[in-house]
Amino acid sequence: MKKLFTIILLLTTIQSFGQKAQCFCDKNKNMNGATTSCDTIMFSNKSYIYWQYNCDSIWLTLENNKNQKYIIDNVDLDLYPYTYRIGFQLIKEYQNSLLFRHGCPANGPCMYKLIDKDSGNALKEFIQLICIDTDISNENEHKYEFNFVVYLSDNKIIVYYVDNNKTLEFPFNEKLNEIIPEYQFSKMTFNNNILTLFYHTEKIKNKTFTINLN
């Protein structure tokens, strides 16, 4: 009886997702296991996302607690081995939104997009962010823990608070010499409302830039 109850509960849970996963291509079996995980990722508002693929398409669906489904990303079939790089990869869940990394060429830079986690609407886009190339779905990597994102723009460090749409700007006149200057930042810490960015220049390996966010 206990075993029967467990089976019924499992079937009910699967049905409650409303997900009929397509994760197989019989015409190109190289795709199977080589494009993306079809695991479901749940969020605090009871929305969830899941990748699917078949022999015609690769797509990412957001489904909310009203059983409304939105395709929020898709990848060209010919590029299936690079879905992890060019398709949406979850970075962090915020109060009302989800931050994804996407569009990364072989040598960067990547793009980032905030998506409303109920409607699937795009809220904001960024170019390469600083110290954020982590993937929340990979438990072996350090998760991005901050409630803001940081990026460079016109000799300024920009701190953008995602949940309240607040932007702070700080002059940054250091000359960075790499093609992708954001890659010169190696670490970011936040203690007692003090944000510290660790970076290097052509002449100095270890430098810090400190910002008081009080």
C-alpha cells in the first residue's frame, strides 16, 4: 500500500508540472546527451524552466503556476553542441526575475538577460558582467550570491540592484588593456556594505577598487 501511494504521488507530481519533455532525436543520435540537460529547475514563485529538444528544435520553456508556458530561448539546431555557451544558462534567481548568461562566443564576451519569472518577458540586458560567470545549476561551482550585478561603462563601475531597479555609478579611470576588460577582474567581495573588486593591469598584478555602498 505504501509503495502504491508513493507511485501515485510521483505520478501526480509529474503531471502537476504539465511538462511533456521532448529530449530525444532519432535522426541525429549525437544530439542525445550532447546538447543540454532537460532537468526541471523550480523557483520560489512556483514557476519553473526546462530545456527540450527534438530533431527540429532546441528550446527553453518557462512555465508559471497558472500553467502558462513561454518559450524564452531557442538554439539553432546546427549549433546543438554549443547550447551550454550560446543558449540561456541560469545564473541567479532574484525576487521577481531570473538572470541568464547567453550568446558566449569561443573567447567571450557573453551577454546577460533578466527575465520576468512569471511572464517570461525580457526586463533588461547587459554586456559582459564582472565576476559572474557561474552557473547555479552546477553544484560544483560557486553560486553568484549578490543581489546586484556589476559592469563597466564609460570609465565607470556600475552597480545595478536587480530587485529595486536601482543603479549606482562610480568613476573608474584605470586603464585596462585587455580586449575584454571585464576579464581583468578576478574576484569580488562584499562585506559590511563595502564592495571590493580585485583586478590586474599590465604593470600591476594585484590591485583593488573599493566602493562603499552605504
